[in-house]
Amino acid sequence: MTEKIMENILIAGATGHTGKRVIEILNNSESFNPLALIRKEEQRQQFEDMEVEAVLGDLEGDVSHTMKGIDKVVFAAGSGGSTGKDKTIAVDLEGAKKLIDAAISAKVKKFVMLSAMGADDPSKNDDLKHYLEAKQEADEYLRESGLNYTIVRPGALTDDLGLAKVKVAKGSLNERGEISRDDVAFILVMSLADPLVKNITFEAIEGEESIKSALIELSQLG
């Protein structure tokens, strides 16, 4: 019997709330092997305790070395709009672009981007305009990169228990809503599977449809 080959997945933002959930899901997967992108050496231990390999690389510095042996990427890093404009540009925009460039050079199979609802038209949200503008530009950079991609734009994130039920739409839902980090993490992991949601940008909030069936339907829309 042939041994199943697991794909190596680099998670940017692994120390964040959503990134940690992605790591946990992947760590229990039979298809994917997670590698956590960390900014500081002292962050390594928490992942070693989970028997997860960590890769040292700062999104505000050089990340060209981080793609060795990587098959796919989940970009879940970001300021969340709560930090200053300079930090948002450095991480959410320039950091994303650096990792995309590194992924292009390494010929990774897929790049899954955690974006934000409203990134299609940042002018509608004055409070988060600079954050959404950074997300919008990073999303566009990924779309034009030539990489296979999925861009996930969730509604307001909560720490509620995930229900694995969502409402999604390619492009814009034209409505606001919340979604748990648990469910967003599951969506990001599901998006790694081929050929699900290939080269698609979609919004997601809590809903009535299972995540799996919702993503399958999106994929059929092409």
C-alpha cells in the first residue's frame, strides 16, 4: 500500500487567534502538515509543544527563505485594523506581497488569503478604511500573481464556538454579519483542498449551510 504524501502548509499569522485554530485543525489532518511562521525565536516553544515545526521569518523583513519544502500557504496574519496605519501597511500589505513573491519563486500550489469583508470598497467604512485599503491591494496583488489562490473575506470575527454553518457569496454578500474564528479557520483549511474554490474571492458570515457544501457550490460557479 502506497503511503499518502502529506502537503506542507506554511501558516503566516500562526500566533494569532485564527492562525492558531488553523494550526490545530491541520495538526489533526491526514492530508496536511502545518508549519508555523514565527517572528521571534521565543515563539517556537508553543509550537514544539504541539509537535508542529516552526519557521523563523518576519513579514516586515526577509521571508524568501521560508518557502523551502512548502506546498501551500495560508496567510492569516494581520493587524485587524486596530494598530496604526504604518503597521497595517507593513504587515497586511507589504508583508503579504513579500510572502506572495516568495510563494511565486517557490512555485507553491496554492495561496489562501484571509482578507476582510468590505475590502472590495473600503470607502464605505471610514473607521477601517486604511486597513481595508491594504487588504484590497494585497488581494489584487495575489489575484494578479499567477498563483492558484483563494481569498476569504469574513464578516466580523467572534470567539464564539464554531457551528460549521455559513452563508457565502462570490464577490460580495451585500449584507453584514458575524462569523466565529473557528469557522473561518475551517474555511481556510477547506480552501486548501484541490480543486475547491480555486481562484475565487468570496465573503462569508454565519448562516445555515454547511461549510463543505457551501464551498463546493462556490467552486461549481467557477
